[in-house]
Amino acid sequence: MKLIDGNAIAESIIEELTTQVSQIQGKKPVVAFIRVGDDPASVSYVRKKEKTAQRIGIESRLYLLPEDVSKEALFAQIDSLNADADINGILIQAPLPKHIDETETFNRVLPSKDVDGFNTLNIGKLCQEDDSGFVACTPAGIVELIQRSDIETEGKHVVVLGRSQIVGKPAALLMMRKALPGNATVTVCHSRTQDLPGITRQADILIAAIGRANFVTGDMVKEGVAVIDVGINRVEDSSKKRGYRLVGDVEFDAVAPKASQITPVPGGVGPMTVAMLMHNTLRAFKAAQAG
Amino acid sequence: MKLIDGNAIAESIIEELTTQVSQIQGKKPVVAFIRVGDDPASVSYVRKKEKTAQRIGIESRLYLLPEDVSKEALFAQIDSLNADADINGILIQAPLPKHIDETETFNRVLPSKDVDGFNTLNIGKLCQEDDSGFVACTPAGIVELIQRSDIETEGKHVVVLGRSQIVGKPAALLMMRKALPGNATVTVCHSRTQDLPGITRQADILIAAIGRANFVTGDMVKEGVAVIDVGINRVEDSSKKRGYRLVGDVEFDAVAPKASQITPVPGGVGPMTVAMLMHNTLRAFKAAQAG
């Protein structure tokens, strides 16, 4: 069994991006972060993104809006960043307050600056296999992990557990596209699936994104499966100072011995998302330069 | 085995639409057809659509452009129809001449008038399960056949043969959505799939859209499968005056005895597409009326 080291792979990508950015003459790429309110997790995520941008040489600008911001004020901020030629990418940190519709907000961002890949147009492009769009950072990170771990996808059976808009479906669409990594047979399972173990046991590659701690047990996979565990779940753990530990959707200790390769949680898909955000930002910059 | 009579189901839909249109006070829905060149199949398809529109009470307007029309002239025609508040739906008959990019052309149509559902934005909405978009007529027809034949999808295993942008992928996305008909486990297979019969034999519902005559043989399905055959393939037949006959992707005589329900070819999915186009046009009209 080989551990897929998401931290190390993300680090390689960050280094590649740093090299590329260092070679840019003149104005560097700029990404704008909009954070609404002071949710501690959001504060921490945005800080992490700022730090990674800084390491790479991408300028980031943070726009803070109060929790009770009106939709109009938020949209005015987005419009102003859309119109600002200096800004290459715009990221709106989720979750947004309940009174603001997330889909509508993500669609307010110009598709060409939608480095988060949440825009309906970019999702349509993914479905149409049009590479000019942005792929959301988590599914893009999954594909990158698969590719950089030399996991063969051609003709293989990929089973995706979970059908969310932001992970399950785009990951499935990427795995079935007529390109590599892709060309896989893809099955999407979810809470309604009958005989789930009978299906997951067929997986050459299992992508677990169902959001339930230790859901995939050892008897649900076959020998040699490659496992990408997207889940990040808290389980109580009184031995930890903070009272919990993070586990994936896969029961690691039971599944790992049967797996050819497997991502740990944490340290698997997680670190990849920030790296892919920076990758998308650099792409947006290059596209803007090319006019 | 029950035959799924696409002609009869399409006829029911047309009658329902006729009733609905007859109840509209004042201005009736209008659909615009753009046909480029004189390809005999295109001439015949457009004529069929005109006749069905007329039966329902939907006004159709035909715009004929020469085979060598410039992209600019075609787009100017589309723009003019986009801007015309009288026009509710716009259909551009495919295939287009080689010098004109189809995706770009379909995307020129306003999403709100894209009754063919080929627009990238409408495909994105389908992926996001946003019902405000238009679903392309063939996958929409497949779903309608399944629903009106009382084929249960909840938790069932749907195997889709083919991963095209216009049939396989949207049909897969529709079958996996969190609504009925949907909530199915969905596998997408294609030319690269390993052990295809091992997968198709798992299908509770098989949607064949691979474009190869009689590709699905009797040993590739299990007893009780419901089969939707999207293929329309010509095979030589000297006993026919025209020298060929139409067959599906499924070897009907071998598969039908094992199937609980099955569509014939012709007379299955085919008649549904025009009915769904009219359905979409009426929806576009209602949305325009609602402002």
C-alpha cells in the first residue's frame, strides 16, 4: 500500500506555480477574497489561502463585509471587482449568511474570474469538456492527485460516493471525459443506492465524498483499489485537547491494507484545494494577458 | 414484456400541450426555426417540427439561410430573434456546415429562448439541478418515457451506454438527481469500458446511446431490465425499397424477451424529441409572460 501524500503533491504544485509566477515580467496575478462575517473556519481558510498566494507571488486582496451585509452591497462589491482589470480571480468564501443565495452570488462573478469554478457556466463547460472553463478546486485536486500518483483511469471503473454539485458530480464528469486522466467507466452512488457494497467492491478507483465518518468499511472494497477520500468529518476524541479528531469517509485502518494507494485524512485532498485555487488564478491571469 | 410506445406517449404529450395552448388568451407561443442549407434530413426534421407546432397551436417561423452563410450573418439572424420579444424559442437545426462552430452558435441563442437545451448555461443548470433551465429534447424525452411507463428509478441501477454531450451525460445527470424520476445509481459506460457485459447485466434500466447497430445483445442484459434504446442506425436491407432499415443500439429480438419494458426503434425515443421541443417552447412562453 502506498500513501498518497496530498501535502507533498500540493507542495510540488505550489513550487511549480512559484516558478511560473517568478518568470512573469511586470504586473503579477491578483486574486480577491471576499469574506462575509467572522466565522472562525472561514477566517482560517481565507488566511491559509492568503499565505499560499503570498508564497507563490500572487497578490491577494481581502474584502471584509459584515455578517448582515445586504445582497445589494455584496453584489456591488463583486461588480466592482468584476470591472477591475487588475483583479484576475475572485473567491467568495463559503458559507454565506442564510439571507444570501450562494448560487446567485457565485453566478455574479464573471466566469473568466470564477477561479472557484462554482459558476453555472463553468459547470456547463466541464460537462461539455470545454477546457476554457474553471474546474472547482476539490474535483480538480482529486484529478491532480490521481494523475500525479500514476493511477491509471483508462477503461477502469471509478465509483464516486456522493452526488454533490461541488464534488461528486464534477469528479464523475471529469473521470468520464474523453481525455486522460479520464476515459473511465463511472458509477455515481449515494444515500439511495441499493446494494452499495456490491457496487463499491467493483471499484478500481473509489472516490468517497459522502460526508459520513468511516462510512466505507474494509468489506466494501476489493484488493488493489485506489482510494481518494474527500471526507473531512469530526469525531469525538477526549484524548485530544480540542475534543475531536478529523477522519475521512473511509475507515482508513480497515481499507488501507487492501488498497494499492490511498489518501490519508487529513493530508490528502484537503491541501490540494488551495493549490488548485492558485493554479486557477494563474490560468485566469494568463487568459487575461492573452486578451 | 411490455412495449414502450413512444408514438402513443408523444401523442399524449402533444394533446396535453394542445389543450394548454388553447387556453391561452391572446398571443400564442412562437418558435423560430433556423435551417442552414438544404440537407434532406434537416428539411424533413424541420418540416416535422413545423407540423407538430401547428397541431398544438404554436406559431412557427422558418428562417432559411444558404449553406455558405457567413458566421456573422447567421449570428446576426440569431441576435435579431433574441431581441424580438415575439419569439419565445429558437431552434437551430443541426448539423451546421463545417465552417460554423456548433457550440458557439448554440451559445449565441439567449438561454431563455434555448428550447433545444444545448446552451452551456442550460447544461450547467441541469448539472446543478436548477429546474429553471431547459433540458435537451432527447434526454428530456427519455425521462418522460420512463416516468409515463411507471418505471421505478429510486435506488435502481441505471446503466447509460454512451457519454455524449447531448444524450449520455445529460441522461445520466437526470437519473442521479435528487428528485423523481431520478435518485438512481448511475453508471456511464462507453467505448473504453472494460468488461462491458458485466456492467450492463447489472442494469435495472439500460439507456443505450452508443450509435452502433444491434450492439446490445441478449447476453448483455438481465431478466426484467427496462430498456430505452436511443440509437437510430441504418442497416442495409435489400428487401426494403430504400435499401435500408432503421435499427436501434439494442438487438431487439434477443433483448425484448428478457426485458420488462423496452422501446422499439423506430417509434420509441424518436417521436418524443419533437414533443419535448414543444413542451420547452410552451415553458419558454410562460416564463416570458411571467416576466
